[in-house]
Amino acid sequence: MTEHHAGLVIHTKRYRIRRLVHVEFHDRIVDAIAHEKRLKRWRRAWKINLIETNNPGWRDLTGDLAWLD
């Protein structure tokens, strides 16, 4: 998690991603991967709506997940 926030992971470094605004948990990794693949096919407006429904201020959620590190 810290590596992502610091921009040390290739994807976050390339796209200058610094805020975690949406997170979902799944019991099985295969379910998480399947859901991520579904989300990748969504239109941008749908993704924005998903974020704003759960995090209207686009607050950085990284600190809330510090216990995962």
C-alpha cells in the first residue's frame, strides 16, 4: 500500500496516481480479479459515479487502510 501511495509501483508512477478513492474487498482473489476486469470495461462516467456514491469528496482512503501494511 505504501509503495503505491509513494508512486513506486509502475502503474501509479506512470499515471501519477497518488490518491486511493475507492476500495473493495473480496473473500477470494479470483472474485477480486473478475470484478476488476468487469470494472475495466465500464465507461468512465460509471466509474466516477461508483466513486462519488461511496466517497463523494474523493477523500484519500489510504490512511483508513494503514492496518493492511
